[in-house]
Amino acid sequence: MASTSVDLDHDNRPGGVDALPPARYRNDRFCAALELAVVAGHELDAGHELDAGHERIQRDAVVRLRAGATANPGLLALLAEGRFAPPVPARGRFGPASGWPEPGPGGPLPGGSGSQPGGFGSGSVGSLPGVFVPGQVRPDRAEAVRRALSVPDLLCLLAPPGGPRTLAVVEIVRAAAERGERVLITAPDPAAVDEVIARLPPGPTVVRADQADGGPGSLAAAAAETQRQILARSQAAAHRLESWLGDPSPATGWLRRLTGALAEARRERERADAAGAERDAVASAARRRLGGPARESGRDAEAAERAAALADDAVRELEEALRRAEAARFGRRRAERLRDRLAAAVTAAEEARAALARARQEHAERRESLDTAVEQDSEVRAAADRAAFADLAARRALESAERCAHRLCRLMDGVTPEPAWTADEAGLSDFAQHCDALGPVLRDRARLLREWRRRAARPSRQLHPELLRYADVVATTCLGVGRPEHGDLEFDLVVIVDAGRIALPLALVPLVRGRRAVLAGESVPGPLRDLGPVPIPGEVAELLTCSVLERLMARAPAANRVRLRNVL
């Protein structure tokens, strides 16, 4: 294997190794070793039936790591130099408000390795409220969840395979998803992923990105369910818009009925107005024909009113003359004569007012008799009946137009805002004009929605990238997450299950996409693979034979390590 015997102690850049800062030199050397490890691993597995794109996927991950295009900017320093980020203070971000216990001041967790040299940290003993697994959560598992939520870059979760490790991973994933983080669950083989997915509680949107057969949780199943929901949510709108389709459509039919009813209402109103004018003319003629006694009594009442007015004027004149005579020096005798005349005038005025009252009463009675006679006149009654029927026909035509407008409003309900209108001829005419102008728009909208729903019902892979982008939890194998169709997906948390059985080149594929990571697994005795007689440099051989969990756990500080007991 000539490609793996490259000398890692020299740099091809101008100036040689001494021209670079030490940290950059070490990281470049590490990336070169990773590239060689990918090539060597591919050649070692040449006898197996592997996907031809696996080497390219791992190479792309190394390229991203070298270029700094990783979700965690400090990933290269962490992997190459063991430089872990300092811990974030738990209070305020991951304290009691988050529902996870604070680390206590006491000693190590029961069942952990805190009593051993370089143990796996300390924490409080308590339960996690609202955790999916019923009952009391073990303190070491609670500590694992708390640290997974608070660690700024990477947590090594040392646990043998089985229920405790799976439950811890499930609780970590659930807690991260509940606070809005996007989580990637990955493992070297699908079985380990299935074991975690099977125990996740309902709630988070979980997508299996490596199932192509359309099984439960697969992208095809999620896309089909999304399409079903889209069609269900648009069913009501499509049903309402269907009324505007067709030639003629139901809405067009009701609009035509509205227009016809309005035209009929206008015609009937003209007839009613003509009939009303004829009724008034016939009534006026009957009033002239039958109104002789009423007119005579009216003239008598007017004469009595003039006589009463003259009598009142005479009384006022005599009263004024009497006041002047009484004020005069020699007017006593004249005043006596005026008093006699005033008394006679007052009596005459009272008689005139009484006569006026009688005349008015008689005139009112004759007018009432005239009104009755006019109403009972056959010609007047016939004209009034014709006018009443014409007015009723006009009102019924307008009511028919109003009913058509209400039906159109029901057809517009949920489709377009209902315009303001009034139940008179002018308001209904404006409403009909609005619907006539709106009809083509709604017909086009109905056709577009019908075609969109027809296309949305077809199986399509166009939804797959968006489902992956917006899913709460994505589950796939380590190599599966690097497939081209996954694009540049990044995650808040990457959980690698069974990390004790995979080397760093394979684990790098999901790690470059996560802002934080949890490596869950156990230390595997001996090398991961037999390199055989192939001459491979020591650093490359270490990358191929040492698991990513063992490599990082040896360098991780105590705050970035947790050990679980194999007890439920």
C-alpha cells in the first residue's frame, strides 16, 4: 500500500515545517493522517462489498474539518489536540428552570468511577421530572442527561450495551428536542439506531434518513404523511373553491340569479311606483267628487274663524279705549259708556268663539266622513289594491335578490373576505358588481389549487430535504448522514451510539455536523481491526485501530466524562 507510506513529518508548503506555527502544524499533520487513514481503511476493506461512496463521504468530512467548515468551530482542536471547551455555568441555563438537577457539592455518583483516579465526575442524586421512563431515574443517568445538556462541545458516556445506556440516550435526545434543539442519532449499524428510536416517546418529529423502503419513520413515510396533512388541511378550501369552477359554476349560477332578481326588482318597483301614482290620482279625483259638504263646512269654519277674530279685535279696541278714558280728567261719563259697549263685545266674542268651535267640529266630522267615503269608493279601492300588489311584487323580487346574495356570501366564506353590503337595491347592485369582478380571480385560484392538490397527491422526493431540515430528530448510520442528498444539514446535538466500536474517520462524518456531541459506548479490548502486514504509519494505525470513544475519553476532563452502571 504505497499511498499509506507517506512521510507525515514533512510539510509540502514553502518554507517547510518550521514556517508554520506549532498548533497549525500539528492540526495539518492530524488532517493528513486522517486522510491517509481513510484511504488505508478503504484499501483494507477492498475485499468487502462496500458502497463505493463511503470513502468519498469520509474524505468530504476530513475536507470540512481541515477547512473549518464544521458546525462546532473548535472540533479540529478538540480532535487533534484534545482541547475541550471550558464548561458553561449550569445555573441560569441548565439549572432548576430547565428541569434538570444541579451538580451537588458531594462526592461522585453511585455506580460511577469517581472514586477511581481520573473518575467520571460528581453530581446530585435525584429524579428528573417529566422524564419518559416512568419511576425514579437513576442518579448516574440523571447526571449524564444534565451534562449532555450543558457540555459545550463533547461528552463521553461510558456504558456497556443494554437498557441503561439506551435509556440514557433516549432521555438525552428527548430533553434536547423538548428545548428546541435538532438532534442527530447515529450509530455504525442500523440496529443500534432502531433500538433508540423504538424507545423515544411521542412528541418530537423523528425521521429515519436511511430507510428507503417507506417503512415507519422513513423519509418516504414522513413525506406521505406530510402530503396527507397538506391535502387534509387544504380540503376545506378546495371544497369551497369548487363552487367557482365549472361552466357555469354554482357561484356563477347564483350570480346570474342575483342579477336577474335585481332586474326584476327594478321592473317591479317601476310598476309599483306607477300603480302608487295612479292610486293617488284616483283618490284625488274621488275626493274632489265627494268633497262638496266637506268644502262647504270648511268655508263655514273659515267664516266663523274670521268672525271670531273680528270679535276679539273689537274687545281689544274697547279695552284700550276704556283705559284711555279712565285716565282722562273729564272722561268718566265716556268710560261708563265704554264699559257697557265692552260688556256687549265680550259676550259677542264668546258667542263667536263658540260658533267657531262648532264649525270646526262639523268640518272635522265631514272630513272624516269624506276620508271614509274615499276609502270605500270602488275606484279608489281597486287602484289601492293594484298599488299594494305591485309593491308586494317589488319587495319579493328584492328579497329574492337578497337570498341570492346570502348564498354567494356562503360560497365566499373562507375563500375571500365578504364585502360590506346592504339589503336595498343600491347595496345589492354594488355587491353583484363586486362578485362579477371577483369571479375570474376565484376561478383561477380554484384551478390552481386543484392542480396543486393533484400534484401534492403524487409521491415525490422533493419533500425529503425539507423534512430532514425541519425534523426534531434525524436518525441514520454514521455513513448515511454524509450522503449527498443530506446537503449541509447541521445539528445542535449529535449522539453517536456504540461509539466504542468505530474509529475516528467514520465518527467524523456525523461529528462535523454537530455543535455538540455525545459519544455513548464502552471500551473495546484490543484493536478495532487487524491491519495485517501492511506498512502503515503509527499515527494512521492508531486512527484505524483505536475507537473514537477511547481516543477522546483519554483526553477528556472529568466534566466531559460520565460512567453508567449497568442497572435499570
